[in-house]
Amino acid sequence: MTKETYTFPKGFLWGGATAATQCEGAWNTDGKGDSILDHCTNGDKEHPRQVTQTINPAQHFYPTHKGCMQYDYFEEDIELFAEAGFKTYRMSINWSRIFPNGDDKEPNRAGLDYYRRVFEKCRKHGIEPTVTMTHYDIPWNLCVKYGGWTNRKVIDLFLKYAKTIFTEYKGLVTRWLTHNEINFGTISYGEVITSGIIPKSGQILMQDPNATTDDVNKRFQALHHEFVASAKAVQLAHKIDPKNEVGCMMCGFAFYPLTCKPEDVAAAQRDMEIWNYYCMDVMCKGNYPYWAKRYWNDHGIDLSITEEDLAVIKEGTVDFISFSYYRTDCSKADNQVLKGSTNFGMANPELEATEWGWTIDPQGLRWLLNEYYSRYEKPLMIVENGIGAYEKQEADGSVHDLQRIEYMRNHFEAMSQAIEDGVDLIGYTCWSAIDIVSAGTGEFKKRYGLIYVDADDLGGGTYKRYKKDSFYWYKNVIATNGEFLNK
């Protein structure tokens, strides 16, 4: 990329991110119930994770059961985040740590007390929590007993959870995200992790080419219920504490046409619509996009939507947009499988890719920031961005992750250019603050963190923390609000 001057607004929220199911461990400690990811086995690039109906540690390894053991190490971790200069820590509350079964009469006090200690520790070090309410962790009981978000009853159960944490942490948390990467629910990758629908195949994060109309209808009905729940949570948060700000959280999908054929351009437009704007229009504008009815008709989707639902959605739009950004993909009209294709679209032959086949495209971030802002004109926050890589720890404990530094530098330049374009970008939290379990593959060796954790794919290791080169580099970026990048 052409070298430009980096500038970021005063008060820019630099930080790092994790998710409870990927970092906490202690999956059945202090009264916590099991969430859906606690039933997911480990996997790798070639072997997808599986969802098991019962948890059988003798037969399978379940990565979330240990994570990076942050439940035990949270004080040390937050002190490391403070040393790096984090202004915010984007994390999540595990719903099943507060309501173990999701439909309990009373919350689990041990779970409430745990997160209070985490938030107080953050505030003590000048770190503002940015808290995701559900991050792929719907309580397992809600999946089995109710069918996950396909059941309208789960809306009220979620609101009971929301009211509990909004009230409990009033004054400690004022920035909330409702559902992590909710737009995964528009595609069959997301039926487990976003909707709580247990697939017959037993696979997670794998597109099902044999999905039936009934499967698709369930997924979009679940999404509708999540939209209503989010809108009601936004209104509830504002009522409990007017200082609360609530955002949606999207997976930042970006599609280019594979060729300049008009059919491919149209395919890219349709992919952007369903993978991004279907959810964003509802949560940011307060209504379904104009093309939704045709999409429903074309795909045999028949939803139960009440007038009250539509009124709630209209009144409960989010205050800001948060999203993840890792890659871009290409669209092709005939959806032909090409050599080097990626999970979400076709591989872009013009871009380099990670060891897991994810394209590296900093310029795409600037493009997507402008796309989102021009459409919604709401403040934007990047809450996940990073590179997964195999890494070697040296004998002295150091980790020279130069690839991560280069990746972040180039994406920071893209962010700076988008800000110069006029985009209201308020913050950035890298994925991830510390090495954690990969949600997609269940691996630990796919490392994203600024902090190295001595752990392997099967839960072995000391779990001791070591600062990587990127930790020190990012510390300088934060300390100078980006000015360090100009040297």
C-alpha cells in the first residue's frame, strides 16, 4: 500500500478482544451450565468440529472446557492488557454462567460475582469493558428443550438475562453488543452457533448442501426472534441506564465480483445484500430490506412476524455498528467451485492468503468501512481483526510474530484512510488479545493473540503467558494514538 500519514481521533478506543467460550475454560465450575460450544469437539483445517448430544471426554476433546484458562488467570491477563495500554477490552458474558439452563428462575450468583470482579479489575486499570451478551454460547438446555432461537419463548428468556446483567453491572459496563456475528444466521454455517439449532449432521460451521426448505425456514425464523430480542434489549438498556450504548455485531463480509461479467457483478451485489444488509437493515434502520419478501418467496421462507414485532424492531435500532473483519471473497454467478476456493466465496487470485486460506486484504477494510458508513451513518467499531498463524516460541520465551505486526500495520493504514474519508470509526479491538481456542476449527495452534499461551490442541501445557513482539509494537501504537506508525 502507498505510504500515508496515520491519524486517529482523540479518544480512539484501542484494545483487544476475546470470547468467553474460547478463553475462560471452567466450563462447569461455580454453577455454570453447559453452552452449545461446550458440546463441540476439536477439529482442524481438514476435519470439521462435531456437536455431540452428550459430553464424553473419554471419546472426544472439547476445547472450550479449558480455553486459555482465563477464568483462573483473568487478573494476570487484565494486568497485561493494561500494560499494553488497552482503552477497552471487548469480551463476552457466557449466558450459561448467569442462567445455567437459560430458563432458571434465579441467576447464578457465583457467575454474576465472577464478571463483577472482571469488570472492576478492568475499571481499576482504566480499561472500559465492551461486552457481548451472546457470543456463540446459548445455553444447551435452550437448544434441546426449546429448539434454540426458533422458539419465540427464548426472546423473553434472553430479556430476563439482559435485565439481570444490565442491572447488575450498571455503572461498570455502558457499551454492549447483543448477538455476535448475527449475520451468520443467514447461511447454514450459522444454524448452530447463532441460532442454537442442533443439526442432524452433527457438524458445526460447515455449509450443508442438503439443507431443506424447513431448515432454511427455521434459521430465518430464529433470526427474526433474535432481531426482536435485540431491539427489546436496546430499549431496556436505555431505560435502565441512559448512559448505555448498544451495538449490533456483524461478521464483516466483503464480496468482489470474480470477473467483470455483469452476472458476477450482480452475484456480488446479492451476496453483500444477504450476507450483510439483511441483518444490518433490520438492526440499524428498523425494517427489513425492500427485497426481503422476494428472497423469502424464492427460498420458500414463510415467517411468523407480528405487527408488534415490526413496531419493536422500528423502535429498537442500535446506537452503533460493530463488526469483525478478516478477509474478502469473490462472487461468481454460477457458484462454480474453483481451486483455492474459501469457505465463504471464491478465492481472489490477486491476494495472498493465510495458512488457513483466508485472504489478506487491508484495502478491503477501507472499502467496507465506507460501504457501511455510507449506508447507515452510525458510528463504527472494529471489534475483531487479526491473523491466525502457526508460531514458534524461542528458548528465551520470545515469539517473533512479524507477520502479525505487518498485518496490523497495513490494516491500521486502511482504517486511517477511511477516517480521512469521513468515516466515524470510534475504536478497534484486535482479535485476539491473547491466544485462545479457534471457534472455527477448535485448534489452539491457530494463534491470533498478542500474548502467547503455552498450550496445545489437546489441553496440554503450562498455560503460562508470554508477551509476543506484537504486544510491544501495539503498545507503542496505543501510547501514541497511532503516531508511532508514522516513524
